[in-house]
Amino acid sequence: MDNVFDMHDFIGTSQGDQAHMLGKFLYFSLANLLVDKGELSKLCEDMGIPYAGGTRLSVGDAFRSATGDIRERVPVTAMGETNIYLAYCRDNKRTSADILSRELVKETLNQKTNNYEKLANISYDKKDGVFRAENLAPDDAIDVPACCRKAEELFELYQKCANRKQIETICVNYLRGLEATKLSITGHMYFVPRTHMDKVDVFEEFIGLLGGLNRRETPLMVNSFFIIDDEKQRSKMTEEFYAAVKKEIATYQERADYLIKSGSQSPAVMDRWVLKIQALEEKKKHYEEVLRRELDGLDDEFSTLKFLGQELQMRVQSIRFQKVA
């Protein structure tokens, strides 16, 4: 077996006999993303990846995101002295509930007291639907009109595009379907068991094509390698499984307990959580097969979760019986 390397207790290889692999180590980075929702939906459909496009961003969220993205750093050297200027948008006093407003300012850095200069007012009127840039101040270092144009362009994009958070949800949901376990290492790093690792190639292709649709033109990263099936790696992944699933169990228990104590009357919502609980139990069984050991370290927590799931099921059946009767 060649191309072997060690990374924080993981022994991986880019090649080898898949029958002797524990699974795949997958990592990816989405950076800044804005992808047209229509293009994203079609890509997901073509790749067989469930699309969760969500609803259109509110104009308020789009305005805050667009103006928040304005950040220009400009160093200027004159007479042997260098000043660093930073242009960005900050909140100002709202004059009306219908008008969203922020101001573009220039900050001079590295001074005893940083100096702030107002460069423009940027606003959006919900009533007439007009994006405005007013009171533009001429500036030798900052291209004020360009900053305002960029804010307006981003405002339009944010309203029709999916952002990084929405696309991140699509990716995480897909990996959940592969029974992937998020590793305790910081970032988007997952272990995909060998029962699903053939679908990692689909995910890598998806991220690659997604990069071509990104309006930000920032690079996306994705890569994976096989994890060798040996006792050390099985022990390591058992620890990672416990750490990740313990968090999931706590979340599921909290949500199920809330639905029960609040007297939820929504069978659809309760059914969804029952299925999530059952899927987590199935994931545990599959990992026991892959890791070749009993994962009994969370038996008490799973027992409580199973009880809550059964309680939800009984409530669903009761509500549906009452409606039929």
C-alpha cells in the first residue's frame, strides 16, 4: 500500500484495496459563497443531492449582508509616511421603520486615536423599493461611488442567491445521509464509513461544480483519503463517534422533551423527530459493524432517547385517532 501518511492519529492513503479500508476522511471549505438559487437547485437535481433552498432572504437581511461585505483596506504612502485606511459600513440612527440605513465610513488605523470620517449614507426604502447612496463625500484614498455600487450589486445578489450558510446546510444534510461523523478537529472534517464512502466522489464533484457557479469567485476546497482498517483507527473513530453522537443525543432529547411538555399538536413535526431518533439508532448499529465493536458507551443516553421517541409516537397516534373519530 503506497502514499501513506499520518495526520493527528489518522493513518490514511490515497490508494489501496477498499475492502481493507475503514472509510474515508473528508474535508472541505466553502469560503464566501453566493450561488443563484435556480442554478443551485438544478445542480442538486443533476447530482441527486437533496436541495434545501429555503425562502428568499428578507430585504433587511439582504441589506445588512450586502453592506456588511463592504470592507476596503487601502494603504497610502505620502511624504515618506504610510497611512492605512479602512472603509466599511456601520449602523446609524434609524429615522423610519420603512427605511434601512447604514453609513459608509473611513477609519484611519494605527493612530493614537483612530480617526473616523463619514463618506456616504446608504439606504433602502421598503415602500418605494429604491436603493440609495446619498451625501457622497469625495476622498483621495477611497473610491466612494465604487463602494456604494458594490453594496447595491451585492444587495441584489443576496436576494436571489443562496449564501454560504444555506449551502452549508445542503452539504451537511447530504453527509448526514452518508452517516458521516463530524470529527472533533476544527472545520468541515468528517469520517464517512465504508458502507457509504462510494458517494464521497459525488460530493467532491458537487463542490467542484459549485465553485464554478460561485458569484464571489473565491476558491472552494474539497479532498478525501481512505482510512486504513486497523485496531488503532477503529479505536480512534470510536472516540470520535462517541463525541459527535453525544452532542446529537443531547439535542434530540432536548427537542423531544420540549415537544412533549409543550403539548405539541403537530403530528408532522413529532414524526420528523421520531424518524431522526430512529436514524440515529440505525447509525449506531452500522458503526458497530464497521468498527467491529459494541458501542455501549452511550447506552443510558440512547435508552432515554428511545423512551422519548416512543412517547412522541404514542402522542402522534393519539392525535390522529382523535381526528378520525
